[in-house]
Amino acid sequence: MISGQWLSALVIGGSLVVSAATAAVDHPQSPPLVPDGEALLDDPALVSGCLALANELGAKLRSTPKTAGYFDWQLGVPVVTQNEDWGVICRIDFTMAGEDFSPRINRLVMYKTGDRDDAMIAIGQEIAPLASPPP
């Protein structure tokens, strides 16, 4: 069983859902925020595709009314991994113009659900920053 406290915004099919809750679930509905034990994928095409999707998502969210600059983000370096349950996952730490949560981490997690691209936006998490892949 996984239990934790989180604040996140989840974008599915163009709808933005912001949630703050304590969760206790047997099967998480999204990939983990931290890539512990996952194989790093050293594929420049995946990394650049991940960054392009993140920038596209940021542009869509910035145009949403009343976002207070939360999605005017500065993206870090994407880390792309292979997860046994979720497949290819792209994670990017970011900072935002609207609020500074440091030393807590903001993280964008992108993954596929069937044929659909999904994203989870986790804000102000008590997790370690992503380590940049070696050059």
C-alpha cells in the first residue's frame, strides 16, 4: 500500500484538475514522482520529444485564465526512464513564475496511457531533485 500527502495538478484531455489530498491506494493511478530503480533511457530523440511536449503543455496552461503565472515555467533537463508498469516516463523539474516552493521540488511527469499522452504536475514536493543524465 502506498500512502502519502501530495499537491498536484493533473491534466487529462485538456481539463485541469488541482488536488490536495492524503492518499492510500493499492494501485497508483499515475507513475511515481521519483524514478527509483528505473532504467535511464539515453535516447536524444525521446528527450527532445519530451521537452517539446512539456513546452506545448506549458503554452496551453499559460493561456488558461487565472493561472497566476503558475505555468510560466522554466524547465530543467528531462530525465527519461523505463518503468516496469508504466513504460517510458519523462520527468522534468521546473520552477514557476507564480510561486517559489524551494527547497521543495516541482516536477512534471509525462507518460502514455494507451494511445493518449498524459501528464501529472506535482508542485512543492518533498523529493530530491532529478539528477541530470551524464553528457
